[in-house]
Amino acid sequence: MLKFFAARLLQAIPVLFVVITATFFLVHSAPGGPFDAEKTLPAEVLDNLNARYNLDDPLYKQYLSYMGNLVQGDFGPSFRYSNRSVTEMILTGLPITFELALYAMLIALIIGISAGIVASIRPNSAQDYIPMSLAMAGICLPSFLMGPLLVLIFGISLDWLPVSGWGYAPGDKILPAITLGTGYAAYIARLTRGGMIEVMGQDYIRTAKAKGLSTPMIIYRHALRGGLAPVVAFLGPAFAGLLAGSFVVETIFQIPGLGRFYVQAAFNRDYTMILGTTILLSTLIVLFNIVSDILTVWLNPRLTLKD
């Protein structure tokens, strides 16, 4: 297991290198610069700012300098917020984004697994078609449409829940978590249904039925572990996707998380903030995928870990 984990980490190094390099040159090739504003700065002020952040150096020198600092764990200063570093801003926004992703994942698992199990008990019946149709609708409805729709219904029309902010009241977190988690609940429902139908056709399940065990007992004690294997394999990419997808949701609900910083950095052409956030998310995607592989093998010992 340790050898597999180490091998996957080594494989991730060139992937992350390509992501960092491509992101660096792409953000620097975008029109404009981090100090462009509605009011044009005097030439001498702009020259001083470029000199301070080494933006007047050739691009290859900027790249080598950034990679050298990155190896030391330094993401550099924010170009837009001169008194704050990228690391400081990431540490400020990441816990909120992570919390939102956890709530969304919890909602996705509860709804998705429940719907998938219900659909798998009687495949190709109304009990199957109804939840799977709703799951397809959830997949087709993007978060930037789901969010305003929930705000309109539950925030404005019914006035049940707040429509923005991220405070200590539980109600602040309901609409953003539902908006972010609904789409992934639909994927989990379809994966759960497929996995459960495959497991329910196995010989040991038929033996359990012959012994007179009830359907809930068969599902809980015998089928659930194997049936959820596809879901576990999906959790790593899904959680990474929730972190990235929270960018849109945080903007809709005015949540002060990492996603909102990233969106602002894109508009402000804050190169170091864009790079730091991209590197962080890329690393998390790699780690979550490795953890998913390990959990999949734990749930299904017939699989083996291969380098």
C-alpha cells in the first residue's frame, strides 16, 4: 500500500509541473496586466510597480524565479493586495470553501445513495424511473442556474432562508450546500443504482434471499459494501470538483471563500493568486484520487493495487 501511494505521488510530479507551467504562461499571455485600472497610472508609477514585482524581467526569468520560490513553499505576494501574501489569502479562504464542500458532499451522499438504493430494488419500474429521471434533471441543471432558482423560491418568495453571507447561523449554509451538492447527488444516485444492481445479482445475495432475510437486511449487511464501490471511486474527483465548483456558488451567495478570491483574481489579473489557487486545487485533485483508489480496494479486496 505504501509503495503504491509513493508511486502515485511520483507520477503526480510531472503532471503538476505541466499544470504549473501551462498556467504560468497562459495567465501572462492574457491581455492587460495586474495594474491596469479605470484610471491610467503615470508611467513612472507603473514602472516602479513592475520593477517591484519583477514584471519588467523577461518572461523566462520570471518563470524561473517563481519556480524557485515555489520549491521553497512561497506562492509570492498578491499583486492586487500589496500587504497580503497569496499563502495568507489561501489560508483565509480555504477553510470556508472546504466547509462548504463538506456540506455539499454530505447532501450529495445522503440524497444520491438513498435514491440509488431505492431505484435498484425494482429496476425498470416506476420505482426506478422516477428517481433516475430526477437524477438526470439534477445533472442537466447547472449550479449557476440552480442557485438563483433556490434564492428566488426559498429566499425571496417564501423568505425562509438567507440569500447571502456565511455566518454562524445554520440557515446561511443550506442554500449554498444544496446548490453545490445537487448535481453530484445525481451522479452518485446513478453510480449507486448501477453498483447495487450488479451486486444484487450475485450468488451470495441469492443465498441470503433463500435464507429468508429481509430486503433491508440484505442491502445493509451484504450488498451495500460492494454496491458502493463505484461511488467510493468517484468521491475523490467529486470532492475536488466540489472545491472547484464552489467558485461559482461562492460568487452567487457572496461567500468569502477561496473561490471568491480566485474569481476576483481572474478579473484583476492577479497572476500569483491565480497560480497559487490552481496549484493547490491540482494537488488536492491528485491526493483525492489516490485516496479514492485506496478506499476502492479496501471495499473490494478482489482488486489489487498495481504500480
